Amino acid sequence: MAILSRRIRALESELSKRDPEAVSKSLAQHIAHEIKNGFTPIVMAARQLSIGARGRGDPYAASVAEYAKLIEEGCDAIRRFHTTISQVGSPPAMRLDAVDLRSFLEEEAKRTTVGRDHVHVETAFDLPSGARIRADRDDLRRVLTNLVNNAVEAMDGRGTLRFRAVIETGTTPTVRIDVEDTGCGIAPSDMDRLFLPNFSTRTSGTGLGLFYSRKIVRDHGGDITATSVLGEGSVFTVTLPLDDGRPSVSDDATPTETVDIPR
Ligand SMILES: Nc1ncnc2c1ncn2[C@@H]1O[C@H](COP(=O)(O)OP(=O)(O)O)[C@@H](O)[C@H]1O
Ligand SMILES: [Mg+2]
């Protein structure tokens, strides 16, 4: 751990001298690698503990099972973190599909908010039937997951989350998707830094969610912007070009290298 901290500090010090995206990528790859090395035995050991303690009925076994559960929950959080950082700086490996906007967004509004018992969810999708984009569904799911997680964190788990979508016609017809929260809002001085790698105001934040989300959306030819009123809430807006229906050359970029870590 001490060696890792030293290496991270060394990499961070390069940030001032080099392209932040390149530094962020090497930092992320390094952390992902170290996590993978340390993670597997922890997951295995927690699983063995919980299997060993199951059904024994004595108080000691009950507390072992409880602690094993805590370890497994912690491992889930690390797994999510690992997934995020493994993707930083990866070559785009998009699998483009025609995505029907209404059904996709309705599904996503449900998926990203399931179990958020104190979040009131509103949706307003003003979309003509058949409106679609060409996109990698998994990538867009990651973006919406990041935006919703941020929104829920900004509201401390309690408030109103609004999903809106509307078509904007112009030289390039686009869909505009808003994710709006009634959370803490963002200080004007932070607005310029939101999408920079490693910018986070949360103690356990990675500062990579928005950085990576913007990269995904830009790889799709769109963009993400934010507006906010401190103390009232924020709106993150994703714009993406509509699918014009013309056949497009299929994307044959090399697949992203993924690292399997046990579930
Ligand atoms: N909906 C939001 N409301 C308030 N602040 C936000 C919101 N979304 C993002 N932020 C700010 O942007 C920072 C960066 O977000 P992100 O890149 O997702 O990293 P992380 O969530 O790990 O901190 C957050 O730490 C927070 O300060
Ligand atoms: Mg985040």
C-alpha cells in the first residue's frame, strides 16, 4: 500500500507537466491493476467465511456472517470503482445500435433509480415515436448511472429527480436529455472543473465519473453540460445527434481490454 501511494504521488506530480488525460489514464491503469491483484483473495475469503458460517446458529457464526456480508458489500463498491477506472483512457470500442429513445430512457429511469426509496422520480419524454440514436447502449447506461448517482449523492438520497428528453431541430437534429436534481447544487467556482479528471468534492469520490461520461458522450458526437444553483439543485444535459436512418459503417474498433474480477 505504501509503495502504491508513492507511485500514485509520483504520477500525480506529473500532472502539472503532462497532458492531464494521459496522466489520468496511466494513473487509472495502475490503480486498476493494483486493485485486481489485491482484490481476488479478499472476495474468495469473504465468500468462504459466509459459507462456513451459514446455518450454524451460534452467535459467533452469526457475527462472522454479518462481517463477511460487510466485506462483500465493500467489495461491490470496489468492483464498481474498478469498472470505472478500467475504462478511463480505453480506446473507444463502441458497439453501435439503433436505440429507440423513448423505450431506452423509460427503462433507464427505472433501472437507475430502483431501490432509491426517498427519491421522487419524474419523467417527461417529449419524443416522437421512432426517434432514435445510434449508440452503444452499455456506454450510455454508464453515463446515466454516473449522472443519477451524482444527483442522488447531491440530494443525500432524498429529493426529486427529473428526467426530461426533447428533440431539438437544427442543422444537426439532436436529442437533449436532462437529469435534474434538487440537491446541494454546485459552487460557481467549481463549474469549470466538474469534468476534469480527479475533480471531486466527496471524501470517497474518484472524480472520474463526469470525466469519463463526457468522453463517452463526445465519442458519440454529443456533449454534456451542467447548470446549477447552489443550494437548490443542478441539471446535467446530454445532447446526442439523432439517427438519420442512413446506414452507417459498422464500428470495428478493437475491443476494450476488460479484466474479470470474481463476483
Ligand atoms: N448532481 C450534482 N450535484 C452537485 N454536485 C455534483 C453533481 N454531479 C457532480 N457534482 C460535483 O462534481 C464532482 C465530480 O463528479 P464525478 O466526476 O462524478 O466524481 P465523484 O462523484 O467521484 O466525486 C463531484 O464530486 C461533485 O462535487
Ligand atoms: Mg460521481
